[in-house]
Amino acid sequence: MIYKYSPALVCGFAAAVLVTIPGFKNLACCFIVPLASVAGLYVEQRIQGEHRIMPSNAFITGLLAGISSAIFGSFFEILITALTKTHDIVQAYPELEKFLNSLNMQQAGTQSLNLFKRMINEITTKGFSMTFAIILIFSNLLVNSLMGIVGDLSAWRFLTGKSARNNYKCLAHKAEK
């Protein structure tokens, strides 16, 4: 069973590696993860030798690619943060503080800023923040899983539509003869 979905897991790992490269992180949710899930579905189809892809197969492949990219990507990002003792959130904090203060959220804004200050302090002093790690893992799991599913279901729709068109053309050609 695990061998059937290993292409999705491998492609999810490859997406996680790509996302750790600076500049590619911004492309993760909308480009890299869906593309990795589509690649996993394609490789799985080639290995299994199946001509028809089932929607449930596309759903599971996309989900697994998204989950594996989220878990490995979060691990790599936490590891890099621990080694460098900095993260994008540390540099973005002054802008975040201005934004939250402009919203006049009173107590909720103050509590949010205190949470971010504590996370940033832990990251810059220790290199690790449990709050940051939990938020990062859960947000990556949610976004990457959804985008992996969307990518594979879109690819399934395209591939099945394309194969249906090809079958129709083939039948039409045979009818002409």
C-alpha cells in the first residue's frame, strides 16, 4: 500500500526541499505544492500502468503530497530557524506592529503583539519557539494539503477530459473507415 503512494511522498519531499530555497518560499502554496502533487499523480499513473485515473486516487495522492511537503517543509524551516536564530517573521515584525496598531483592536491587538514579541524573543535568543513551530506546522498542513488536493483534482479533470477527447476522436476515426 505504501509503495502505491510513494511517488506522492517523494514529490512532496522534493517540494519541501524547493520551498527552503530563498525566493521559492513565496511560490510554495500556489505553484510548487500543486505541481509536486501533479507530478506524484503522473508518476503513480506511469508506475501502475493505469490508463484511467480515479478521482479518489487523485484526491489521496494530492493529500499525501501536501502532507509530506508540509511536514518536511516545516521541519526544514524550523531547523534553519534554529541554526540561524532568525526568520522572516523577525524582519516583518515592525510592519506587523504598525498594521495591528492601525486597526485599533485594543486588547486583542495587544495580546497578538505580545505573542509575536515572545515568539521573536525565543527565536532570536534560543533559535526555537514552540509556539512558532506549532503555528508553522498547522498552517503548512492546512495550506499544503488543500493546494495538493486542488492541484491533483485539476490535473485529474484535465487528464480525464483529454483522454475522453482522444477516445472520442479515435472512435470517430474508426466510424469514418
